[in-house]
Amino acid sequence: MTDELIRTPAKAKAQQLLKYLRRERPDYGYLREVFRQLRTEMNIKVDKAARKLPYVPSEDEILSFYNAVWKSKKITHIIILKTFLYTGVRVSELVNIKLKDVDIEQCQARINNGKGGKDRIVPFPKTFKEALAIHVEKMAAAKAVYLFESSWKKKYTDRGIRKILAAYSERAGFKQNISPHTLRHFFLKWLKKQGVDDALIQPYSGHETRQSLEVYSHLTIKEAQEKYNSVIKEFPI
């Protein structure tokens, strides 16, 4: 028969430790390091929650979702969806794209200060050029600064974009909402499925500084866009 493990309640144990720690006048960083050292000394491993595989819709599901957006006849929403799907941008990056960042002739959009403060240039297909150009001209005529702004001269928000996608997820009959991250994950996985090398997908992920972007854009961006153009014609929408 084994002895039953009896532990002092956590609050009571904290009171016991308090008299030793109070005179140290610890801050959060110090306490965190003390308990990290305790875990090491006692060989206690940090429990990690099992990571769920991200939801990746099939090509048929993406087509169904696109059709739900298309049937709405809301051109701005169609442009938003295609921008997500053709560039793989994050929602925080999408809402901060300015009109001046879009190069219609080169079929490229510049992402400034993306995640981690990184910049990059992302291409879009020539088949998207005309529709995007019309949208850019419309926004420019309305004196907009950002690619996506409301009629009240306010740029779209992260929350607003998510609500739009959630509404179309419901219309398409999906049990799980299509999110901006879902669209980005689908796009990047689709490129890999087409045999695009990781080195040519890298420009979509960002670079540390604007200086490195300027150097890199003359080399790999061109190569990446050539490969992108060769496979994007097979994209489901």
C-alpha cells in the first residue's frame, strides 16, 4: 500500500514562501526565474498542450466559399477574398495596404511593417490585374488612402474582415468559419502542393529590414513571381 500524496494547498504554500521572498522585493521577472530554476532542480517538465492541426479547406470548399461571396455581388468583398487567396497576406497586413503600395503594372503589392516588423513584396496573378485596377481607381477617386476603406473614410478593421468572412462561411453552409488565417494557410499549402520550392515561397514571409527587401527584391522576388505565374493558373478560383 503506497502512502497517499498530501500537498499543502497552493495558497498556503505561497504564504510560507512569502516570508523568504518578501525581503528580496521581487518583481515578476525575478519570480519567474526563481521558479524556472526550481523546476530545473526538481526536474519538473512544463506540460504542453497538444497542438491541433490547423483546418485547411479543400479546393472544392474554397470554390464553394468563393461562389457564396460572388453571389453577393459585393465587388469589394470579392476583391478582399481574392487578395487573401492570391497573396497569402495576414489580416493585419491586408487592412494596412495603402493604394500607393499596389503596383498594377508589375502585379505586385508591397507589405510594409508586417508581422515582426518585416516587409515584403507579394505578387498577384495577371488575371486579377484588371479587377484590382478598377478597385484601386475607384478608391483613389474617393480620396482613399487605404486599399480597403468604408464609405466613411475609415479603413477596414481586423474584426470587420473576420465578420465578413464569417457571414459568407454561414451562407456557404460551413460548420467552421473560414478565417483570414485559414485562407493564408490554404494558399501557402497550395503553393507547396504545386511544387514551389521553400526558397521561392520565402519572399511571401517577410524580411528584417527595408534595406534587405530592396536587395532581395531584385533577385528572388523576380524568380518567385515567375514560378508563381507558372502555377497560379491552376488555382481553383
